[in-house]
Amino acid sequence: MSPDETSATRPLGTVRSPLLEAASVRAVVVVPTFRRPAMLDETLASLAAQRTSRAFAVVVVENEASGREGLAVAARWLAGGALKGEAIVETSQGNVHAINAGFAHALASFPAATHVLMIDDDEVASPDWLELMVAAAEREDADVVGGPVVPRFQADAPSVLRRHPVFWPSHHRTGAVPMIYGTGNCLMHRRVFERLGARPLDPRFNFLGGGDMDFFTRCRLAGFRSWWVEEALITETVPAERARIAWVMKRGLRIGSINRAVDLKRSGEAGRWKIVAKDLAIVPLAFVRATVTLLRTGNPVVAAHPLAVSAGRIGAWFGVEQQPYKAGATT
């Protein structure tokens, strides 16, 4: 998209910062949003406060086609010049559609950008986040870079949940990793999209979630180099409805369903019985892990997590899957 392009030639609903020189942008941060205008405002404030000399832009993807409160928040940041970039509307509802739309728009609108990053609309980036992520990608010649997303609990959150693994990152040390697992704090080099497509997340994970895990699994299988930057911190707001035992148990079930769906996609029809065998083998292993965790932590909620994951895999046999990214669902 050229700097002198008029609004009439851009997608309906697009908001663009004034005097945006797309050709100068080297990194783009994608921010999908759905019904979280106040949280999105915090996210964009953290991006506006980034300490970097790198030319970067944001692409905010509004996934609420009717209310468009997120689009209004993004428009305020863009119009005032605090952030450079664009905000678009993705009318196909769902997590995968919103992320894919953001990636595709970033690549098309900023052809000189070599790195595409992502942050969720309930997250806040630390001031050096972008600089640390891009610098690591350049220094290590990494195709994929991830960083920690740590929870920001409300004061009254139950103590038994504060160390639950669903809230904490998968890696804890800067360095090469086999893969990362989530798009909440990530960077991809343009060459990843050139190989896997500008819309790389699989729509079959649209409402279940796990499209990011499937995507990064494909990155690993394609031989892309992944790197972790422990210092590139992002914090995530944990609302009251998530700081509940029922929610973390459901999250464990969903993780099991996602893991099985990713395995099944890799195996195809011929390998279905191998997946069933894996499902059954994980059941006794989950009991062992739960026992060890209980003895180590004394926390029954944390100990129950491997059991919930195993149950999620078994439940998927019967088509029991949650859809937290569907309108009206509790995420």
C-alpha cells in the first residue's frame, strides 16, 4: 500500500495514521482484538512507549464487525500520531481469522518489513520488548522468536491458582528452543510467511484455539530456527472469571483437545490408531505426573492439570470440545 493511497482504495473500515510512510517500516506488530476496548487501550499505550529507534508500525484487527469499539480505540492512537500503522476490520469472526487477517495485511501493506510480531489485546509489552525481539532475530538469524507472557492477577486471585502452568510460559531461559507455542508474544521473519503462506493459521482451530500451536509445529517441521528471549517480557491481565478452579480445569481439557487435534492433523487417516494408542497411554502417565506434582507442590489444583489434559484428549473422541473464541463464549 503506497503512502499516497486514498481511503477509497483501502478495505472498508480501514483507519490509517496520517503521513504513514509504509516503505520505511521494517517491523510490524499485529494486534487482534475482540470486545476488549479498555485492555486494547493499555496494549497500544505500551506499544507507543517502546524504546527503539527502529521504524515500526501496528496493524490492529477489529474482529467485532458490529460494535467496533476496538477500531475506535485504535483510531484515537493512530489519528494522534502516537502510533503509526493501520486498523482494519475482519468480519469473519474467530481467533484464526483475525490473526490471519493481521498477518496478511501487515505483509501486503508494509512490503519492506522483514519482521512481523504479535501481541494480544489483553497484554502489555515491556518498554524494550520490540527492540529485544528484533535484535535477537537479527543477531541469531532466527526465523521465529518468542518471549514470556506472565500473568497479572487481581489482588483477590486464589493462591492455589497463581502458579498454575496454564498461566505461565513454556520456556524460562534465553536461547535456542525446539519451538514456541503461542502467538501472544512472538516474532516471525517474512521468509516464514513466504514458505507457509500469508494466512498460515489453520481455520479448523478457529473457535477451539490452538491454531498458533499448529502453526509453530509446522514451523518446526519445516526446519525454521526458533529462539527464546526471556528478557522480552509481556504481562497479561487475568480477569476474575479466569482466576477460578473451574476455568483452569476447562483450560486443561481444551489443551488436551488441541494437542490431539494437532497430532491427528499430522498423522492423517493411516495414523489414527496410533493417536488412539497415545491417548490411552497418556492416561496412566497423567496419574503418575499428578501424584508427583502433588507430592512436590502440595497443590491439588496444579496436580490435577495433567489429568485434565488427558481427559481433554479422551473427550475429543466423542466430539467434546470447547469453543472459547466463538462469540458469546467465556474465554
